[in-house]
Amino acid sequence: MRVNCVSPVFFEPKHPLRQEYSREFPVKRLASLGEVASAFLWLMGNPYVTGNVSIVDGGARLI
């Protein structure tokens, strides 16, 4: 059994503070749905990875 998790940053496409919030990130933007999906696909495609939490947040946890 494998257990993995993708933890994307919070985002709401129509949230009024979206641009202001993302300016604080080191990459200066929010992730696209494709970037978050890419993390899921990588985890599903690698059968050796388990117990992993992939943080997809553009460095937000660093600030």
C-alpha cells in the first residue's frame, strides 16, 4: 500500500485578494491547475515513492 499527498497552496481563482496574496510568494504567483496536477501525476507514476507530502506552494511556506 502506498500513501502520498499533494498539498497545494490555497487559491480561489476569483478571490479578491488573490493577486495581493501571491505577491508575497517567492515565485510571485499562484500555481496553475496544471502545475498542481503535475505533482499528482508524478506521485502516481513513481511506484517506489510512499509516505510523501509534496508541497506545491511556490515557496509560500518559506515566508
